[in-house]
Amino acid sequence: MLFKKLLRTIWHYKAQFISMIVMVLLGVSVFVGFQCEWKSIEVDTFAFYDQTGFADYRLVNETGYSIEEMEKIKNIEGVDQVSRYVSVKTNETKENDVVAVTVTTNFDVSSFVVISGEKYDEASLDGVWISDQYANKNNYQLGDNISLKYGSHTFTGNIKGLIKSSEYLICTPGESQVMPDFNTYGYVYISPSMYHSLFLGTEIYPEIHVLSQLSKKDFISKANQALGKTNLILSKNEIVSYSEAQGEATEGKTMASILPVIFLGIAVLIMATTMQRLTRNEKTQIGTLKALGFRDAKIVQYYTLFGLFVGLVGSLLGIGLGYFIAWFIFNPSGPMGTYFDLPSWAIHVPWWTYLVIIGIIGFMTLISFLSTKRMLRGTASEALQPYVPKAMNRLKIEDSKAWRKLKFATKWNLRDLFRHKARSGMTLFGVFGCTILLIASFLMMESMTGFVNKFYYGSMNYESQISLKQDVSNEQAKEVASYFKGDYSANTNVLFNDEAIAMDIYHVESDHVRFLDQKMNYVSLGDQGVYVGQRLMETNNLKIGDSFTVSVFGTDITYRLTLAGQLRTLTKGVVMNEKYAKELGIAYKINQIYTNTLKDDINKDTTYSSLISTTKSRADIIKSFDSFMSVMYTMIGALIVLSIILGIVVLYNLGTMSYFERYRELSTLKVVGFKDRHIGKLLISQNMWLTIAGFVLGVPAGIGITFVLTKALASEYEMMLIFGWMTFVIPLVLIFGVSLFVSYLVSRKNKKINMVEALKVPE
């Protein structure tokens, strides 16, 4: 009998049960999806690093390391594996793409996994193992030949295997390009034997890669002592393929601890309130069962099943949808697939996620249990009485003259809001939470769009970027810059407070390179000091006018720099103009030229082709950012859609439950002559009050959360919040549109009120 009663009750409140299940489903799915995203990145990337021997430390020296120097590093206590390593950017002759030719002398360090084809042969004199992504995009297959050009030298290799390497997990040619583009940039591995034969024994290995569990401080000390000089030593945390990947995991973890928790909190609290109010509406039914002789324990068990049913069904469906959300983000064809190049894309769930879900189901079951126990207090006759809210004291404003001037609708809504504080509070909280999610979504989108427009379309005021070969002199570089009517820069690394940072020296006369200050305005570099980014200033407590010292790797040379200003930069380092560098006597080598000459025209011009290593067009760099923006828009769009759905479900659910609670009050209004349209206006106006209050409170909260997220998720870009009309107008329209739509649906129920049935119930 009770089972049939259970089914009838669920059918009677089908709209409420469906909305509660949907709320739990949305909350759990977003929570699970975001947790799976960062956990999957973490587990799959670390497995890839271990599989390919991703180096813990890298010693860098442009002049190269000998076998003897490598042996000295190998003999350090605490060092497990070492390898000499080189990666040289070449041009593919067919399409003139940039291809990084890579060699490791120890396949256990900084190597690759073969996806298809032959195993790696360290003695091969003609074989190349090529990125499977680059091969697929450029129609290369196993057995094909690929010709690569480095300056005036061209060599051809036979494709033996298609591979993936953790060294190129994020396969970009430089920091200015944040998204991989395998149409124009890829990599190949060749054997040390082939490298030796190509350069007739004059090959250079500018890096030593090391596997070691030593701390960075200990390793640097021992390596410098072993080689008898100061070396540029980078830990894996300073390598893009590691730092950015783990940064994505950390950012995902930060994101998962804020927005999905808000989502889950809204869903669970609203659902718990709905379940409590549903039990109140069933008070007469509970009393009837008690009067018929059913034991309290049996009745409690029956109504407790409601919470368990909603929690269990909603959570199971939410876990399934959460897996889909995680897969949608983290799969080879999804947003992360455009960024990472992984051999495995398995979805992993943090173990404690299931504990949270079990806790949610338990919480909802407990709410049903406690609500039913409360309704069963007293005798059967007392339980049969319908639920009546506590008597409300007169509002203080009712004693004022202003109260008498208010319209009836305003007075009625004010009394109703304070009489049903829980319902009003939950409606306010629902609007507040949805406003936060929408404001945060649109503000992040506008801030990122504004940053890209300023930095990539404004600061990069050139058509092409030319990279010069390492052996090009400054005089030759200036000739190339003059020939192509370009500006130039020298980019190197120095040591500051035991950290390797970039030192960029610019010569800008043609306005091809611009610099952004903290207010996102373009400024020129003065000749009275250096400029640094926000990260360097914050981590080292620097202020404008301070002086600090940097040292050159491999020498005892130091430079005392004066801080002249702060910029927004992508690199963590110092920026100065050429005049200031000359005043300090800084030795530098020009390696980049920025020009308005098109990439194709540069590649066709043979005047200085022997001095040019590679050429990148601004269009290629911007294209990579367009891919990055499309990924961001996809994720934000999904969040906006889910927020709107959650808002509709929350407001409709609360509106419907409040309708049932006020059924007798609304009947009374109809009896005394109020038309359906007047009652509808009462309901709509009350919802509008709560919507306005929730929106006003949610806007600053959304801005604050976005500020925290921007600092955590985009610290390397040194972004600032950029406010536009979309940040406020679209959330305002969406929130009020949803509220009006839901209010309209609820107000239409007035036509179905049975006044006789509603008013004959005894007080």
C-alpha cells in the first residue's frame, strides 16, 4: 500500500521531483566534471613524463657540452640518468613549415613513445621519427621522405615511426604562441649517429638533461662545483611542457573549488529546502497515515525514501553527465586536445569526489527524515491539522505614516516575504548564485578578449618575426633589420635571486613592438632603467626606483639595474631599451627582428637567407590565440547554459512550492474579488523584488570571484579585469528574463485554484 502511495505522491509532485532531480544532476555533474578534468590532466601527463623520461633538470650552454662534462654531471651523487640533448628549428622544404630536429644521446632521458612504425634505432643514419600530429596534418606517412633545411644546409630523412614526446607535450615554437598549430610547426627525432654524420663530427649539444631527485638548490650547487663554473640550470617547472600542463591542472583544481562548489551549493540547498517544504505540504497525509494505525517508524521510512530517491537518481545521472563533461573537455578532439599532445586520454576521478556525493545523498535523506519526524510530533489529531506558518509579528514599518501610503500589493508582498523567510531567502540565494556564475563567465570572457586585442593585435604591431642563427653578429643582424625595415631585440637569460629570468633588450624605431603598462596603455621604454612584470615585482618585493643585481651564467659578470617601471608581460623577466643596455655595458646578441615584410616575401628573398633561422608571421601567432579563445568560449558558453538551466529550475521549483504554500491565501484573494491578472502581478512583483536584490548582491560577489580566478588562472598573462557592456547587460537580461518567464508560468496556475476546496480546510 505504501509503495503505491509513494508512486502517487511522486506523480502528484512530479514537477517538484523532476526539478529536484535536475538540480542535483546539474550540481553533481558540474562538480564531477571539473574534478575529473584536473585529475585526468595530472595523472595522464605524469604517466607520459615517466614513460618518456622527462628531465628534472637541464643545463644550457649555447657553445655546447662535451662528453667529459656530461660524465662529470653523471658522477654527481643523486643523479640517476643524463643525456646530451639538442633541439634545432629547421624549415621543411615542401611548405616551409618550422620543424624542430631533436637528438637525445640517452633514450631513457627526454625521449618519445612510438605510436606506429619501427622502434627507435640509435644507429640509424637516415631514419627520422616524426610527430604523428604533424604528419597527419601535412600528409606524411610511414616510409615517406622529409627534407629539412637549416640555413644553407638541407638533409633528407626517411620516416621510420610516428611518435609523441613529452618534450613537445605543448608543441609551440615560442612563448608568443600559446596554442599548437601542427599545420605549421612540428618536430622530429633523429639518432646521434645521423646527427654526427650530418655535421661530420662538429655537432653541438647545447643542453644536458638530467633525471635526479635532488632539490634544485642542491643540484645547482653540485653541478656548478662539478663543472667549475656557474651554469644556466632550468628545473622542469621552468619548461613550458611541464609548467603549463601542471599549471592547467592547478588552475582546474582552483576552478573546481569555486564555481562548481557554488553550483553544487545552490542545487543542494534549494533541493533540501524544497524537500522540507514538500513534507510540510504532506502534513495532512502524514496525519492520515498515523490515524490509520501506521507506526511512526514506518511513516518516517516512507517519506525518507523521497530524499534518498531524489539524491540517488540525481547523483547517478550527475555522475554520468559529469563524465561526459570531463570527456568533452579532456579528449583528443576536445578543448584540451587542441592544447596537449598526449598518447593516453583516460578519465580519472579523485577518490574523495565519491565521498562528497555520498555525503550529499546522506544529507538529503537526513533532511527528509528530520522533516517527517517534525510533522509526526503530537497525537494523530494534531498531525491531521494542515501546516500553518508561525504567527508573524507586526513589521516596524507598519506603524509609520509611509506604510499607510503603500499600495495593497506592496504591503501584502512585504508581509509575505517576512512570513516565509526561508522561502524568500532561498529564492534570493538562487538568484544571487546564478548572478555570480553569469557575471564571472562574461567578465572572464571580456577580460580575455580585451587582453588579446591589446596584446596580440596592438603590441605585436608587425607582420613577421625573424629568428636569426646563433652565429650571426650584431653588425650582421642590424644589416638584416635595416634591409627589412624592422626593429630588433636581444633575448637571453640571467640569474636573479637564484632564479633564471629573461632579459630582453629592444631597439624600437618603427613602432613594430609596443609595451603595455599596468593600466593597459601603450608606453615607450625609457633609457633610465629597466621594466619588469607584475609577477617579478610581487615575488621579490620590488618598487619603482629600486636597484637590484643580475648575473650572467657561466661568468662572474653582474649588472646593477634600476627599476624604472612596470609592464604587463608574458615572460617573467626584465625589459630595457638598447641605449640603457649600452650605458651599463651589457653584452648582448641580437636574435629577433620584427618587420612589416610578409613571411612569404622574406622566405623568397635570398639576400640574407643564410643568416635567418626561422620566420613566423603574426597571423600564425594570432591564429593560435584564436584557437585558445575558441576553447575558452566553448567552456564559458557551457557554463552560461548550465547557469541558465539551473536558474530556471531553481526559480520554477521555488515558485511552484511557494504557490502550494500560499494556496489558501491566493484563494482568499480570489474570493474577495481579486482577478487572476491582479494575483499574477502580486506574484511577479514579489519575484522581481527578490531578483533585483539577488542581482545587486551577486554583481560585486561575481566581480570578486572573477578577480580571484583571474589571479589564479591567468597569472602568467598578468591580465586585468576589463569591464564592458556584456559583463552587466547580458546577465541582467538573462536573470530578469528567466525570473519573468518563471513568474509567468507560476502565475498561470491561479486559474486552477479551487476556492471551495482550499477554504473549507479547518484552521
